[in-house]
Amino acid sequence: MTSPRPQNTASPSLLPLSRSDHDLVRDIAVAPEQVVYCGTIAMAFASDEAGVDFYAIQQAGRCVGFFKIDVKYPRTYNFARQGDLGLRAFMIDHRVQGSGIGSGALRVLPSLLRRTYPKAQALVLTVNMRNHAALRTYLNSGFKDTGDIHDGGIAGPQHVMRLPLSD
């Protein structure tokens, strides 16, 4: 039996990335069975999507996570509303999963989004119905399950989750 990983007490920081910053995050990897849910860093940087911003999650000065903010999410997904941002490819390196970094990043994310995208109304994501750990993390971070199911995922049906950003 393995012992639980120690929880990180300091909040992670979120760093905007450009395409030229690939080297900062290239070593971030999830477990092979998680790739179907979030992809890989190589996949994220290989897709050339306008309207999608990249971010690194840093802990103690080291990049340990990655995610994308999709500003065109409502044009792509009919469950998203005008003014919604999409959270995509959220991943925490497998070597530090379970230490609280993902939850910490989700706690500080709304404040970054309010500053960076002041007109945004909510953050929306989908999480695979089989990904119980991610579902718990999002619910514990303030996201609400809308009750909608998105059937368009490559890994099967997904819960649609929403976190309001405006008062």
C-alpha cells in the first residue's frame, strides 16, 4: 500500500503561455489511461486553434500542470452560453497528482479569469462520466453539474459542469 502524497499548502500559480513556451511544459504527462480524457502536451501544442489560450500550473516555481481556456466555446458547443469560457485539457503531471495541486489551481483560476476575461460570465467544462476523481475535484472546487450530458466525447458521455464567474 502506498502512502498518500503530502498536500501542498501553497497555492499554485497560473502562467499564461505562448506557443514558444512548449519547453516549459513538455515534460508534463498524465497516466496513460488518462490521456483519453485530457490529451497530451504534444497534442495541445500540435492543434492550431484560434481563440484558445494556454496556461501552465506552477508549484514551487516548477510547471506541473497545463490547461486551455477556449474563448470560442459557445460557438463550438450548444450547451455553452454566450459569455462562457471553456476549460479544456486540464492536466496535472502524474508525479504530483493527489497532492492538492489540481484543486488549488481550480481555486485560484476564477480570479485569473475575471482579470483576464472581464466579460466572461462562467467557466464551462465537460468531464467524462467514468472519470470519478475529476468529477469530485470539480464539484469540490465550486463547479455545478448542470444535469446535461454531452455525447460528443471520444471517451464516451460527459457531464457538463459550470462555474459562474460574475456576481
